[in-house]
Amino acid sequence: MPTETITIATDAGHELTGSLEMPTGLVRGAALFAHCFTCTKQSRAAVSVARALSRESIACLRFDFTGLGGSEGDFGRAGFATDVADLVAAAEDLLRRFAQPVLLVGHSLGGAAVLAAADDLGFDKVAAIATIGAPSDVPHVLARIEGDIDAIREQGEGPVTIGGRDFSLSREFIERVEATDLLEEVGKLRCPLLFLHSPTDDIVGIENASALFGAARHPKSFVSLEGADHLLLDRQSAEFAAGMIAAWAKRYLPLRDDWPLPEEGIVAKTGHGKFGTEVHTSNHSFVADEPRSYGGDDSGPTPYDLLNAALGTCTAMTMKMYADRKGWPLEGVTVEVTHERNHADRCDHAEAMAEGTKMQALNRRIAVHGDALDADQRRRIIEIADECPVHRTLEGELHVHTESTD
């Protein structure tokens, strides 16, 4: 998926760095991801969730909190209140760009932060909130800090180790953490909520999810991340959580009415990557792209893949329809189609071509499945492949007419 690098200005006077994952085609809405305590926007959960949302046409911004990753500022003096302020600043950026309420997603302490940020941001600006392994008691993070907390309270600052990394922590950080009553904040929320939590989480126990769920108002949902660790280090667990959030979020970020679907044919609309293009039929949407070797994002089949697929699928449908009408015991067909750009190089029946014109070919290989078919039935089923409508269109006299709709 296309990724934009952005910076976010904070009221504290420093900048945060972020990565905005953009859908290849249309954008149904925007999401903001808050990473776990001392993690960064590059955590597995952050990347997995952001990219899963972008595949569902939801742009997602993952960013580094103050003093972490590529963001400016002093983490040791920031505290939970600063995380909340960072989220509000990042969400305001998304609101200005996409002009509609945003989805907030948070992991671990980032989950607590998005729950607290919703009130500061304003409920009219929040479409929904999803959390992964969030604590119900924010001060619990102090138990994960290796250092003399009492000495820091007395002296105003001191060294600590968090997650194997050394920091200088301030008294202000501790006081801001201890001052947060998250369950009271959750009880105020007026937006859809999704809580994801692992029953085997040994860092933030499952009882935290129960407390959050109990404090929340409807509509609210819970998903068990059975077998997952707290940081979602296992790829399968991270992708499962991402997929669940993406599927749930679509309900609260519906497609806009100003995206009309065509009554016939298709509409192709350029997207946010170099080549990615969204294709709409009257009832379906999908993405076409180019592979990475051609400079694309490989987010969908190529135009020639779609051409080959048109011939292959129409061939298979025609053969099955014919066999069904005859009442023959056809079990199925497999059609392989490849595109050949320079067919004249190995073709002994090539006719004279206009200068600068290449003879191209679509090569079709067909396997007919069904042990009960006799030889004549197999022969006729293969012959009927040439009667497929797409085949006849491609080999007929085909004109392409172009007009501007500006």
C-alpha cells in the first residue's frame, strides 16, 4: 500500500513523525493508531493494523509518541497526558485532511490513551474506538518500570529502565499517570467500542478487558485474542487482530453516497500509489496495480492479468454451461491463459503487419475434468471454448472509442 511520511506539530512546540498508510483506491475514512508503551510506529501491531485498514479503504496514520522513535520531545517528562495531547494533535490533522470523524485504535497503553483522548477531541469527531490489550488502570504501567519510583517522587527525577531501554523519568510523568481515572473516562464515551484482549496476556491481564467492557456503554463488542502475547509479536495473531478491527470498522465508516457505481461496464479510478487503480462494476469493487518490479505496490492484479482472466473465466463458464445443457458428467475445467507480446517471432502463419505494429497472442491451455466423459464429449467441450463471447470479441473487429467527460 502507498505510505506517506508526515510530521505533526504539537502544542508543546515539537514535531511528531508518522506514516500514513493510504488505500490504493477510494478512501472511506481515516484511522489513527496509538502504539504501546515505549514502542514505536514500527511495532508489528501498528504496521499490521494500519495496512489491514488501508486494504479496506481506510487510511491509517501510525505515529511515534513524544520522545519515541523519530518524534521530538522528552519521553521521560511527557507522561500519559502528553500521549493524549499527541493523539488529539494527530487526529486534528486527519480531520482537516479527510473532513470526517476518525477511527481511533490503540494498543496497550496506547489503547488507554485513545479512550482518554476521545473526550478531549470531541465525540462528534470520533467514528469509533478499538483497543488491543488495553489496561483499565493506567497507573499499572508504573509496575513495569524498573527503578526507584519513590526516590523520583522525592528528588523530582531519576534513572529507570523500561522494556530494556534506559530513560530519565520525572516526577511529573509519574503524577500524570497516577492522576488518570480511565474507567470514569470510558463511562463518558458516546461512540462504538471494540475491545480485543488475549486471555493469556501476562502483562495486562484479561480482567482489564472485563473492567473496560463493564464501564462502557453500548454499542460495545469484545474479541478474544486466544493464544496471543501482549505485544502481538506473532504475525498470525497480529494479522487476526488487524483483520477483525478492519471488518468491524467498515460499519462505522460507510462509503459515501457520492461514489456512484456504473449501471454497465466498469469505472476505473486512479489511486494513491504510482499505478494502483480501483475498479468498480455495478456490484463489485477491486484494485488493479503493477508489481513492485515495475514500480507499483503489487496491491492487485495487473491490467494484463485482468485481460487474461476475462478470457479464462469466460471460457470456463461457456464450457460448463454447454456441458450442463447437454447433461454431460463434466466435473470442472482448468483454464490457463498467458499473454505473448511478440507472437510473430515464433509464428509461421503471421500475416504482414503495419510498420511499428506487433503481433500479440493469448495462449490458452485447458484441462477437462471428469472421468466419466467419453472422447467425443471431451472433444466437443474443448471445441466450444472458441465460442466463448470474450474470445469472439477479442478475435472480431474490435473498435475502442474514447471521449472526454470533462
